[in-house]
Amino acid sequence: MTPTLPSPASPLKIGTRGSPLALAQAYETRLRLMAAFALPEEAFEIVVITTSGDNRQMIEADRPLKEIGNKGLFTKEIEEAMLDGRIDISVHSTKDMPVEQPNGLVLDTFLPREDPRDAFVSQSVTQIGDLPDSAVVGTSSLRRKAQLLHKRPDLQVVEFRGNVQTRLKKLNDGVASCTFLAQAGLNRLDAKDVPATPVPAEDMLPAIAQGAIGIERRSDDMNAADLLSALHDPETAQRLTAERAFLTALDGSCETPIAGLAEIDGNVLRLRGEVLRPDGSEIITADQNCPIEDGAELGRAMAAELLEKAGPGFFDWR
């Protein structure tokens, strides 16, 4: 089916948060659509929507995400705008997306994945091991906090919320000695001036779906589906299918430190996963291979394996 193309008179409305990184992702989506269909920029309208997660007071207060609403904080208002027709599609960092979408919406388009690794950001050192005893580390991620404390229980971890620019300002203000950002975000912002060092996945397994842009649409909007099919990257989708199945079977909230990364080599998918206690005192890991088409099944099986290893008392802290 040939889609009805947007035009300057009837543009496709692309919803996004207003942070520099969110806008960069929306612009990338627009550029890919322009190239796929030989359309002018005016055939698309970027619609900035403020979400609950963008509340300046909550960001400045550095309240933990689990206390103020979890992942839905960054999507609720955008999804409402799509359901009532104010926007046609929305662009997200897939790692921030709940594992289930509201009725009437579907997340089924993924752009080619960027670097999934974390980046260690510091003005003085280039790796975790070089931090002095009892150094202060800023992060709002339960996963990163647990991983850090597992390796370095002497570290002091403080809440560090906000977009890339906000976190860098806090670092420059001396709130912490270092922080962590997604390397993908730095790459998309072309932030070459940021003192960042990529952390190998072997040292810090990244968040589920980190580095992947997901595009959400109304489930009954077949025209949008046809447009977006030109952008969809099957390999990224295969990797995320395994990772998000693993996350869903373990715990799809932001309340448990979970990490995972799927990689593809030929016809083989490798999935690494881990779950930690929030204080870093215990970590349970798995690393398995399967045929690509069995990625979701492997994700669920690996989650079941880790839950069995964890035992009945592992999640008592919740």
C-alpha cells in the first residue's frame, strides 16, 4: 500500500519532549522521513509537549524517579496528545518507555541503534577505578547506583536528575565528582566537548533498550504505519524484542536495578542480563545465545532463571 504523504498544507505532526536530546531524536526522525519520501521539512511539524517528568521543581529537588511516577512520567502527556489526535506519531528514547503501551497505541518502529554503552563523565578522571575513596557520584539511575556500589561500596551516590545539560551543570557546580550519561545521547548531541569515556558493557551492562529511538503511533493509523515502515530497522527490533521480554518477565517498573544487552552476530543472538540489589550487595547474571527468532523466548527464560537464582528473599527490600 502506498501511503498518503504529508505536505506543507497537511503536515505530519511529530510529538516530542522539549529537551535538547529529545528534539535531536525528533529531528533525526524527520530527516529520515524526508529522505525516504523526498519531502520538504515543511511537510512535518515538531510538536513539543511538556511531560510530568519535565517538572523543573522535581528535577531541581533530585527526587528519585520511583517516588514520583516511574517511566510513565515521560510519556503520559505525549500519549494523551496522540490518542486525542493533536499529534500523529511520537519519538522516544526506548529505554524510557514502559514495557506496555496504553490501549490504542503501539510502539513498533525502531531506528538503527546507537552506541548502547554508558559514558563515564568527569572533569578529573576517566574511569570508576580512579575515583578516590568515598567519592561522590551523581546518578538518578537505580541500575547505575547498584552497579557502582557492587564494584565500589565506598562510593557515595547522590540523586542527579535532569537532561544532559542540567546534569553537566550540576557536575560543574561540584555537586558530584562524576556522573554517567548514555553514550548514544552524547553522540546524537555531537557533544564532543563533554569529558566522557565510554564504559565497556563488560564493566557496566547498560539499561534495557539504551541507545534505541522508538516511534509510537495509534494502532489504527495504517497510513502512519506505512510511512514508518520505511524507517524501521529489523536488527534493532530483534535485539529489543529479547531485551524487553527479559525486562517484562523480571519487572517492568523502575523499582528494580535491571540491565541487559542483546547483540547479533550472523544468525545468533547473544543476550546478557543481570539483576541487582539496590545497595549493590548482590548481583545475579546470565549470558546465553539463541537463534535470532527465539530472542523473546530466551529473554523470558533468562528472566525465569535469574528469579530462581535470586530466591524468595531477594526482593524483600521492595
